[in-house]
Amino acid sequence: MESIFNIKHIFKKTFFYLFGKKSSFYWLLLKYKIRSYNRRKPLILQNVFNKPKIKVVFFTINVGMWKSDRLFQLLLDSERFEPYIVSFLYSFDNEEYRKYVQNDMKSHFEKKHFPFIESYNFETEQWFDIKNFNPDIVFYAQPYNVGPKEFQVENLWVDTLFAYIPYCLIMETDVRFYNTLLLNICWKVFYPDVFHLKDAQKKMYNNGENIIISGFPLVDDFIDTSRNVKDIWKIKDIFFKRIIWAPHHSIMEGDALNYSNFLTIADKMLKLAEKYKDEVQFAFKPHPRLQDKLYHLEGRLLMY
């Protein structure tokens, strides 16, 4: 058993040495892919915008990450565009979680009368054939290109344009948030402000030449005084303090990101909520992936 473990360990180390993001080979391959697509991009642009109807797909990971209601409605109202929302599921998530997320999205978008397509059929165990669906423009929900191979950039890039709207306000200047295959080949990247543009210009191979400063879509909802806002807080007194606790999901040792302090402060937060229950309302709004991570972590702990 020890020798098998060592072989696996050596293979893993070798793989990341050759193909990991710190290796020279990885960056050379990335540059090659960027050049390969960008050589074809002028022809793709011409073909797409010469069409009388442009098919636009928004890949969506979960309801909480969706921030493009207004944009989608504009496309829906336009005679030039044919927009769709397609669920974007991760193969490494367990089946129960993927079913929940996809059903939640289906219910949410059908209530809005937004065309929604389930990316995975759990009965047939088949992925939706997005390539033969022939989207003209695809908006990705994240820039990392780590979804199922059927939905990765390389499966669609023969005749498709790509676009990206961040689902959150990026607070880091880490290269992995900027210098990706998707962001370098996007037709348009819509960033919220000049600060993100400057970071991208320093990090990206294309110097951020495809970036548009557009503001953050969710802000449009906040400043819309005509929208009907439902007060969901239990205590309506506006002088009663309100605190939203929204912990990140990165609680596992192997997580690529290291944001979450949930395991460290969870018990303390419960004590605070109890201590100040006559002065403060606490709303718990965890990242959609946190619950699944906690169940997984509990299962691992029970093994020991």
C-alpha cells in the first residue's frame, strides 16, 4: 500500500510540475491557445454579426451568482438576440447537490419567464449538447475553464464568441483572476471600474485590450427606486441593527482559494447572535457551496 501511495504521490507531483500553473509548459500552452483562437476571431466576429438573429447563452452556476437580470431582459426584448440560460454544473459535486442547484435555477428562471436549459439529464446521465446548439455568444459565469469538458472553452471556440461579466467584485490582484484563457480571448470583458482595468492590463497577455468598463450590474438594482423591495427582516424597526453574515465555502484543506474563516468563528457568531438578540438581527447568507462542503467534511471526520 505504501508503494502504491508513493507512486500516486510522485505522479501527482510530476503532473503539476509539467502542467500546473507554476510550470513554464502551462504558460506556453496558454499562449499558444490564445494565439490560435485570436487568429480566427475576426472571421468569427464577421459570421456572428452578419446573422439576422444572434443566439446568446449565459452559463449559470447557481441563483446566488446570477447578476444579469436586466441585461437578459434587454436581450429578450430585442429582435436581434435570442438569449438562453444554461445551468453550469461541476462534475466533482455530488449528485444530490447538483440536482438541487439545477432545480433551484429552473424554478427561479421559469418564474421570470427566462428560457432555461438544464445542462445535465440525471435520468440518462447525459450532458446537453451545447456544441450542436450552436451559440453565437457565450457568457461564462467564472473565468477558470474548469467545468465539464462539454462546456469548456475549447469545445466551443470554432465559431463562438465569448464574453464575461464578473459575478462579484474581485478584491485581489492575483494573476489567476485575470490571465486566463477565457479572459484573454473574450470578445468583451465587462469590468466594474478603472481599478480592475489597471490590474488586468498588468496581468493579462493581451494587456486588457478587450475590457469595457461598464459598472457592476447588481448596482442597477440597488439604485432603481421604482422596484418593489420586500422587507424580509423579521423585526421591521429600522433602528434595530441588521448584520448579514455571508461566509465563503473555502473550508477544505485542498481548496484553491483560502477565504473562509467559517470553521474558526462559527460558534462565536452563534454566541454573538444570542448575546445581542435584543439589539441586532443576524441574517445567515452562506455561499451556496458551503453546505455541501460541510457535509463532506463531516463525513471525513466520521471516518476517523
